[in-house]
Amino acid sequence: MGRRSLTYVVVFLSIYSAFMMLPFIGMYYGLHEWTTTHLGFGARTIAIIDTMADAPMGQVVMVPMLAWIAREAPANQKATYFAVMAAFTNLALSASHLGTRYLNQIFVIERGQYADLGALMITVALLALALPILAVTLFRPHPPDRRRQDMRPDTKRISPPRQI
């Protein structure tokens, strides 16, 4: 597909996503106050820089999936593969909404009562890191066994007859 495998891309994007949550977790614990005192910029600047760095990734994360479909789908079924992957994307969004609902039941955040917000943000960052890596680990296709291929007798490929 390219220089990197799909597994590498998914793991990299998971790590990047979790890393991009760190500024907001840090601001909950007072990072913006420290940067204001020592570096001269505060929460607004941190949020703008984080948004500028993270905004393009929302579009880029779809490219590996589209490239994988374009490469692996049979020529006469590419549209079907794209439709199925779109359905899986919608399924993932629904699972995300359910996960959000369950996390909000575990970490009840009331207006003005933000004591559990830091733990909620850390939990979300850890889940965003762990779940895609776990899925890649569990469902990664295994490379073919090279020894078995070497043991088979050589067979010559017969080409189809030419059309006259």
C-alpha cells in the first residue's frame, strides 16, 4: 500500500490522538497557569495551537482506509466495499456514542462540580490509545508461512489461451 503497513498507520494515529488530548488534560491540572507564568501564553494559545495541529487529522485518518479499499477490493466490487466500509464507519460512530453515554454514567459531571473531569479525560485518552491498538492486535492478518511455500514443488503458471 505504501511505505507503512495499515497496522503501523492505525497504531500511529492512536498514539497521535492520545497525545493530542494531553494539552487539555494538562490545562485541567493547571498547565495554562504555569505557561502563563513561565512562557507568557495561556489557555487560549494552547487551545488554538492544539486545534491547528489536530484539525487536519480528522480528514487524514480516512485516507488509509480508502487506500486499503482501493487496493484490496476486486475491480468489479469496489463500490460495494466502499459502501460496507461506510456502514462500518457509521457503526463505529454509534459505538462511540454508546461509549460516551456509558462513561458519562460512570463519571457523573454536574454543572459546577468538575472534580471527576480529570479522571474522565484521562480515561478517554487511555481508551483512545488502547482500543484501536487492541483491535489491530486481535484482528491483524498474519503473514503467510514462508516455510510451507518453500516446501511445495514448483508449479509453472499456465497462461490462458490467446484470443484470436
